[in-house]
Amino acid sequence: MTVVKCHYCKKMFPKEETEYVCAGPQYYHKECYEKVKNENAVIIAIHDKMKKLCGKQYNKQKIDAKIAAYKKMGFTVAGVKKALDYWYDIRKEDPTKAYGSIAIVEYIYGEAADYWYAQEISKHQYDTTDFGSWKNSLESEKIIVSQTVTQKPKRLKLFELD
């Protein structure tokens, strides 16, 4: 019996007893592979949106690094996409201030989540047939993430030029 590790959830599973997908050298549970495909589609959508908004300032490496950092902070990729949609489509903020990156997300993620949550509530406000189960599902899915923002220390001037 061969035991392999899922590349997404990091759990070990026996190959013979579990449905799995082999993508290159990595093994995934079938459900985990679907999550990976959906996440990659959202990342491509983020890149397309920023490429369209930023033009020549678009920087793929900065965006990939920020997405990885946000995932470590507990943000979801879909949440990052929704935050960018809120910032550029709803609030109509200037994309030239982004300098080709998505660094604004960590500051607006909570505000954007509140906005999209209010939109879901208003969408289902008049639907009274299934309101109880919908409300319970929203309350169980709400995740609170505390954010800590660190400021960079000021650079010391080695020379003063008059």
C-alpha cells in the first residue's frame, strides 16, 4: 500500500483506497484538486484585471508575491479578488497609485468584506422562504481576521548634500 501526501491540504492518504489526481509530481485529493483549479482561475482573473487597469505599470512578480503573503495572512484568493473589485469598480479609485501591485488589499479587505456581506444580505432580504438556513450558513462561514500593519523604519541619511 502506497501512501502519498496531498500537495494542497498536506494530509497523507493511501493511493489505492482514495480517489486522487496526479498533476505532475504532485498528488491531490479529488476535492483538493478542484479547489486548486478554482483558485488558479481566480489568480488569473486578478492578473487580467490588474493588467487591464495598470497598463505598463503591471508587475506580475509583485502581484504573485502579494497573493502568497495574503494567503499566509489568512486571506482567501477569492476575497482578494472581491476586495480589488470593490476598490476599483465600486469605489472607482485611481489604479495609477497602485504602481502595478495589489498592496492596497491588506488595508481594504475588511471594508470590502463588509460591503459584499451587506450586498448578500440585501439580495436575500425579501426571500423569506429559506431565510433561516441562509442566515445560519452565512454566520457559520464568517471568518474574522485580525490585521497587523507594520511600518517600515525610516532610512538613515548617510550624506547630507546642500
